[in-house]
Amino acid sequence: VVSVLREEGIAGLLQHLKETQPGYLASLAGLSLAIWRIPVSLHTFFYPHLSLSQDEMLSAFCLTRDWLDSPVRCLAWHPHTRKLAVVSRDDCVRIGGNGAGPKPILRHTGQRGISCLSWRPCGAAELAVGCRLGIMLWTLDPASVISRPSTSCVRSLTRAGHSPVTSLAWHPAGQLLASGSPADPAMLIWSVASEECVPVRRVSGGGVSLLRWSANGQRLLAATPGRTFRVWDTKSWQTERWTVPGVEARVSCAAWSPDNNHLVFATSDESLLYSMSFTSQAESALPILDLSEVLVDSEDELIAGGLVQDIVWEPAGNRLAVSFRRTNLVAIFSTRSGRTLALAPCGWIRGEKGEAPTCMEFEAGFDEGGGLLTVGWSSGRVQHFPLLYSPMALNHTSKVEVLSTPELFSI
């Protein structure tokens, strides 16, 4: 009973009692379930995603392509050392890198349905894992030779109604952790040291599906499963509210420029890349790239582009990688950010025949004349791509012309 309550909530427990208990108890559980569902039905009328099961919700809002069936569900580079955390479909987190030492494998009974993970900045070995029940926070000893850390190395950060967690974002100073769940309208700001959280709540949106903290920590993007997304000023905790046009559109992925001047994002129903500038008081987000499907190789009938799955920006700010929902190439763009944003196509990354990119991330500490993009493929392979470039070539990045369309986003 306790296990059902933890994994499926009150409604799941009442349904379980209705199906398994005899006569009177089953009738009582059924009546309680019907009463419990009245406000839930009203809520799901306005926010249809709340009728999804937890796995369906994870699959819909996780940044991993085909999350439910992907052998590599997500990955994360440590911001300061060469450590890579990779999540497999069996909900094990494998830590690699830093030479030929032990490769820890993190497994816990409460760590099911992993959708995201993030290393704590300004620390050596704390890893936050977002999953079906909430957040699992692992503390790993860098000097340890143990390959299977015990449960004493993990803490659970949970709050009633805040599950499943689909997005995590550390403040760059590493003191605060923001978490979001599509089922909870409150964004939680955790003080990891005290294991306490402060809910930051706004009315519209129906949940929080995506969080992105800017590199200087002054702004925090919070996207919802609906048309609304917000950019928070984290000094005053005041917010700018934006809406996406369309009935079922939402912000599906986003990335801040490393200089904090621009936010690039894509929506769930358009093959366009949008940009918001914070160097001036912009009142709209502008489309900067048309990413519609194109035929790349006529001989192999290879198509690229379409609706965007994920966006990652190289920490140095010189390369941007974009993956897609239905096509199998990763697009690479040369970028230059300042008061204006300049983008230029560089090329494509292609896996083996039949492979699709499921997740990707740049290594933060790569300093060998470029950037290192790590891609998890649908076959289960994890592959590293060094993107080397000349400093002289960066000065010749041409600015992409803003598309001449009306204002699409407004405050």
C-alpha cells in the first residue's frame, strides 16, 4: 500500500483498493475516488497534460528523444572536471572520465524514471538526478575506490505533488537548485544544505516543464506545459510573462548565450528558432532561423531539420547544436554573441545508419581549441565530437537576417 501511494499517489491508491478489496471497502474506495476526481477533472479540462500517466508525462516533456525506449536517457558533463554522467534505460547512472579509476554506478530503488540530471557547480562530486518521485542528490567521494556507492551517499528531495521532475537547474554559484514538474504549478527553489525548498508559484501554465538558469545567475527561464513561459529576475524575484501563439504550442527547449545577453528557444509546433535579447528592453521574441526539413543527401534520401528536440550552446559561446524530433542529423551553427546575435550554419553531425540522436551536451572544460559535443544515439552508443575552430574564423561569422514576420511573442 505504501509503495502504491509513493509511486501512483492518492488516486492510484484508491484505485488499487477499489480493485483489490472486498465488498464494502471496495465501494468506499470507489466513492472516495469519484469525489477525489471532481476537482481533478476540472483541472484537467484546462490543462489536458495532467491526465497523462507519469511515464507519458516524462516522455512528453523530457528533452530526450523517444525517452521511453531510448537506451541512453540523458547525460551531463561536470562543469569543472572531466566527468560524464550517463543514464541508461535501467535507471542506472554511470560515471566516466578522469582517467582509469573506478567508474561509479549509481542505483537506488527510489530512482526510477530518470528524466534529467545535473552536476552541482563549485563542487567536486554532487549530482542531482530528477526522476519519477522527485530528486535524488548523490554525494560522491572523488578519492573513493568503490564502484557501487551505498544508499548513505544519496539524499531524497521530495515534496507532495511535485513529481515527476522533468527539469533541474543549478544556480551558477551552486547554492540553490531549481526543480520543475509539469504536474506542479510551483517551481521549487531548493537550499541543498538544509534540504528545504521555497515554492515560487504563478497561476497560469499548469506546471513547470523546463528550467534554464543564465550563466551569471541573474535570470531564470521557467517554461510551462501551456502557452506561457516566464523569465525571472532572481535578484527581486519579479517576472516577465510571455505567451506563445497557438492553441497547444509551448516552449519545448531553450539555451542561454554564455554572455547572458540572449535566450534562444524553440516551440513545439514550429520549425523555427527564436531569440530574445536582454541588451535592450525588447518587447518581442524574434524568429532568427527557419529550420524546416531539407533534403541533405539526395542519393541516400537523407532529410534533416524540422521540429526541434533540444538546443545546447558551447560554454565558450562559439558553437550551437540543434537536434530534431523526427530527423536524424544534428545541426551545428557558428555563433557570435554581444549586443546582437550572429549565427551561421557550420554543418551536420551524422551517426551510423539508422541511428538518431537522443540527447547531447557540450563538455564545459574542453580547452583544446574548440568545443567537445557528446551525443547519445538511439543504438546506445555515446560518441564525442571535437569541434575545432580558428579564432580568426570566428571574426567572420555573418549575422543571420531576422525573418520579416510580424511580432509573434509579446509581454
